[in-house]
Amino acid sequence: MAQASQSIEAQHRKTLPEINWEDVKEAGCYVDESSGDLFRIPAEALIAGGSPMVVRESSGASRLRQLSTDPFMSSLKARLLCAQHNIEPNF
């Protein structure tokens, strides 16, 4: 029986969603594409009328990418996702 060969080329992966800080409406793990900083945003941080748990001040623009809807995903998995999408992690 012939064995199917597998390609060693990288498989096409979907792009991580790019989100502006003001548009974060979903809990999850996010990475700043330029700095590589990881942000874990729990659902409690997004409650309307509540005090914001995450405040970011910067004079420069950043490109925030959503790694997962799970704010508690492992750091190792988050680093692997960054590597797969050419983002140098800083965590």
C-alpha cells in the first residue's frame, strides 16, 4: 500500500484579527504587534459602566492582534501563535 507524502511547506494559516484598543469588545489574549507585549483581558474588564481594568496611554499607534478568546491561554501557546505570525513576543 502506498503511503501518502506530506508537504514540509508551511500550511496557510488564517491571519490574527487586528483590533484597535477602543474596539476590544471580547475577552481574550491580545498581543501588541509592535512591542510584543501580551494583554490578558478578562470578561470582567469589559463590563459596561464598570471601572476599566486595562488603561493604555501612548503617543504612538499600536496594532493589537487577538490570539485567543481565552484570556488564560498558556504563555507557551501564545508565544507559538506569535511565532507562527511573525510577531516577536516580549513575554
